[in-house]
Amino acid sequence: MTNGPNSKPHLGGSVTPPSNGDAILFSGPADRNKAPLLTVLQALLPTQGSVLEIASGTGQHVEWFASHCPQITWHPSDPAADCRASVNARVAVAQLPNVVSAIDLDVLGNWPELVAEGVCVANMLHISPPETLPALVEGVAGVLVTGGFLLVYGPFKQNGQFTSKGNAAFDESLKSRDARWGIRDVEQLIATAEEYGLGYEQTIAMPANNMSVILRRA
Ligand SMILES: C[S@@+](CC[C@H](N)C(=O)[O-])C[C@H]1O[C@@H](n2cnc3c(N)ncnc32)[C@H](O)[C@@H]1O
């Protein structure tokens, strides 16, 4: 596939970009997984409240979620300035009144003063160093209301094993880009979450050998 002149590819695969605006980034995988992710989210969302999205990337997810779930105030975030610009540009083009301006949030840094009924994060833990896992969980525990959910989506190992040959090859390619990156163990996520008071609820198998892991603040 080719990239158009007005849209830049983003980490995560080949692209078929939209043509609206220089700031707007596009990810092929995000386009493909936004609908299955919305189905998972819809079962978790309250009738009203706030959801923090960590590592919003291109903004395709939050744009999709917010347009389908207008009862929720969405708080996208990303430490990368070009990603925040893409999120904000998408939200402006789509005219979504229920999305606030993207927050500059690195899970390893300071967290915003925010209270949320839910937090979602897709495809971050394998494209960041291992310490982002405990930092994510600790930060989320400080943001979530009692009973609030954390949805973590992405590829994971189970019982120390890759769930597919494709994920094993992906892990190798991640490590060749940065030795500290790599597919994490789902058991490590669950155990760390439990240390911070987030109970394990469910793992849902997702397309392309990904998983949605759902945790809830007790
Ligand atoms: C592969 S992209 C995923 C974007 C989007 N969630 C998706 O699934 O399409 C990884 C994202 O993680 C973000 N990221 C990397 N390290 C991070 C950190 N320490 N804290 C928060 N976000 C981080 C990057 O800026 C990037 O937008």
C-alpha cells in the first residue's frame, strides 16, 4: 500500500490514509481493530462518565469510540506531540464535542489530576520499556473510581509462550528496533495489576492474535 501526500504512516503497519489534514496520522491496524475494540468497550462503559485513553497514537480509536459512545467524555493522551496533534485534528474534523484536548501523558512521568470510570490502552506495552507495565498499572489505580475498568489491548504471551508464530516474529522485530521492547506476559500484567488493587476480570481473544485484558478497581 502507498501513503498519500497528506497523511503520515504511524508505528504499526501499512497504511491507506485519509486525505484530510497534514497533522492527521493513519494506522492500518488501528483501522482494522477499532470495531472489535469498540464491541469490548461497549460492554464495559457506564451510562455516563469519563474514560482516559493512554497512548492514543493516531487518534483513530478515540474518534471511533467517541462517535459511537456520546454519553462518555473521552480523554485521549499520548507523550508524542505529533500524535496529540493528530488526535486533536481528527476530533476537530469529526466535530466531536465529547472529546477533550489530548493530554501529554507518559505513563513513566506525572499523571493528570483526573477521575475516570474507565481507562483503555492499546498496543503500548510491547512498544515501550518493561517499566511501563508497573507504571501503567500504578497510574491507572490512582485515576480509576472504585469499580472502574482498565482495558489493555495488544499481543501478549501466555504461560511464557507466544500465541502464534507471527507474534514470535513480531517480538523479534521489536527487539531488533529496541532491545527493551517486546511482547509481555499476560500473567505479569494480571499479577502486577492485582498488587495495585486492580482485580482480574476477563481475557478476550481478539483478531490477529491479540488480546483484550480487563481489570477492575476493587
Ligand atoms: C503502536 S502505537 C499505538 C497507538 C494506538 N493506541 C493504536 O493502537 O493504534 C504506540 C503508542 O504508545 C505511545 N507510548 C510509547 N511509550 C509510552 C509511554 N511511556 N507512555 C504513554 N504512551 C507511550 C506512543 O507514543 C505511541 O503513540
